[in-house]
Amino acid sequence: MEVILREDIDKLGTRGQVVKVKNGFARNFLLPRRMAVFATESNKKIVEQERQSWLRKEATVKADAEGLAKLLEGVVLEFARKAGEEDHLFGSVTSLDIEGALTRKSFNIEKKKIILDEPLKVLGEHKVTIHLYKDVNAEITVNIVKES
């Protein structure tokens, strides 16, 4: 059965693409969830209009993310934490701490967008990546100093 995808689906296709799928997959999964429509001429026109609208919306969201990335590039966050003799922290600085500090500086960034492989546990300056959009990332500096 041929269907037109209304959204991007991993390992199947992208929005607006005509794909051939098994009847059961289309009837039981794609069509009830409104992820696809039957591939008729009228549906092709409707889906193309939706796709154009989605592309315009996508462009504005990406432009907003790029603007936010430029604002975030110069941000330096400083945390004072208790540390041992070899500059290892007794606790750590996590993405939740970074989210709170960014919120205090009037940046509303979700915790899941802050990319930390593991919590920061050493004094010093660290670069932290923030994933704002598909291919838009910003890098901020996190400075951890010894609490006196």
C-alpha cells in the first residue's frame, strides 16, 4: 500500500514522502496515529501544503535557536563547591545545577538539552555543550572554584 508520510519516521522516510508499506502497518499503525494518509492526488496536494507550512515554521524555530546560541556563547557560570586536597569535589556540578544557574541569568534551557557525559567533579574551567536544535549547539563555560 502506498501512503504519504505526514511526519518524519525513522527508517521509513521523511515528511511528504510517498512510501510503500505493508497493509497491516498502514492500517494498524500509521493511519490511526495520523502519521500518514492514503496516496491519492488530493492528499498529495494537502500534504504538500502542510509540508510547506512546516518548513516555514521550522525555519523560524531554527533562527530563534541560532540567536539564542549567539547569546549563550559568552556565558560563564561560576560554582563554589567544597573540595578535597587534590581538587576533587565532595559533590558534583550536574546539569540540574547548570539549568538553575542559567535560569537565574534569564535563560530558559531545559535540563535535557545540557550535554554532560558525567557530572563535573573537578575544580577548574569546563566547556559544556547545550543542544538547542537539530544542528544548533552552544558552548558555555562552567568555572568551579573552591569554597572558602
